[in-house]
Amino acid sequence: MKESILVKTSDLHTTFDTKQWIGMAAVAVDILILFVAHQILGWSASNLTLLILGLVSILFIFELVPIAIAALGVPVALWYTGVLSADSIFSGFSDSTVIIFGGMFVVGGAMFSTGIVDIIGEKMAKVAGKSESAAMLGVMIMSAGLSSMLSNTGTVAVLLPICVGFSKSVGCSRTRLLMPLAFSCSLGGLISLVGTPPNTLVMKPGGYRFNDYVKAGLPLLFLCYLTTLVIVPIFWPLYS
């Protein structure tokens, strides 16, 4: 009996690392703080909401628990404190914004897994040839177009090795292509509804349509292209 208990304890220690134990302890402390504020101190709904926001922000920043679990804990905490009713705590998950993002993540995963992005990169390399300026412009156009529909981080991760190999074929320093890649992936989300979360969040309150983001985002993107083509050659050397 003792041996089985020791084995189970050993397995538990191998399953949970130090960070996970700290995360569990942090959640327990958060629950205790929330209980004291709600049941003992009798805080108002506004103060309890700010407290929940602060507690979950700490969990987000330090990633003590998975972000998805911390996020799902927010509506539960709001229900427990009486800020929201049981019928409304999960109603936001059926919002069109959430559905749009979920669908685009599926599309993005399909594009990455099926190799469509790699095919686009190969086509770009053939078109640009050995021209450094054409390579920079091609990288920016392709990365901005993909990041307007897909995850910025995923787009950079896929295009990074393509740009490194492309810099060798062109004969220029990789810094000439990687900096435009980073800029364009960050700004590419400005030209579409689903390119970046803030665009989607303000759509309904502002009454915006898809082409509104295109009208506002494209001039900014073109300005980024011109600025990058001028600044990058000045601050980074031509050859590695």
C-alpha cells in the first residue's frame, strides 16, 4: 500500500512542474480573494468587476495557467459574484466576432498545412528574380496579404525561412528582407476586418463594413512600403 502511494506521488510530481503548481496556488489565492471581497466585505458589482479584471490580468501576464482556462474563469467569476446572470455569462461566445475569428483560424491552419503559403513564396521568388528592391516589395506585399487574413505570428513563422533562403538567392543581407517582413505582417491586419482583433471589436459599435478597413488601411500600408524601401537600405548593409 505504501509503495503504491509513493508511486502515485512520484507520478504526480513528474506530471506537474513547478510553474503548474504555482499556477494552481495562484488560482486558489484568487478564489480566496474573490470570496472575501464578495461574501465578507460585500463589495459592489463595479468593484468586483474591477477586481476580477485585475486578477485575470495577472494570470494573463505571467501565464500561470493556460490563457483559455483563465479566460473561461472570468464569466464564472462574474456569475458567482452576481454581476451577471447564469443566462448571460456565456452569451458572448455566440457573438459574430468570435465566430469570424474561429472560422479564420481554421482557414489559416488549412493554408499553412496544405502548403499554399509555400507555393506563394516560390512564385514570389520567381517573379522577383535577383532584384533586391523587387524582393523587398514582394515580401511586403505577400506578408501583408497573408496577415490580413491569417495570424500575424503564423505568417512570420512560415515566411521567415522563405525570406532567409530568398536573401541568399538575391545576394543581399537577410536584414533587408526580415525587417520589411516584420513591418508588413504587423500592418497587414489594418486592411481587413479579421486582420487584427481591434478591427473586429469596433465593427459593430462603429457600424463599419469590410471596405471601410480597406479604405483606411491601404494608404497606411502603401506609406509603410515607401518608407521601408527608403529607410531599410540606409540603416542596414547590402551584404551580410
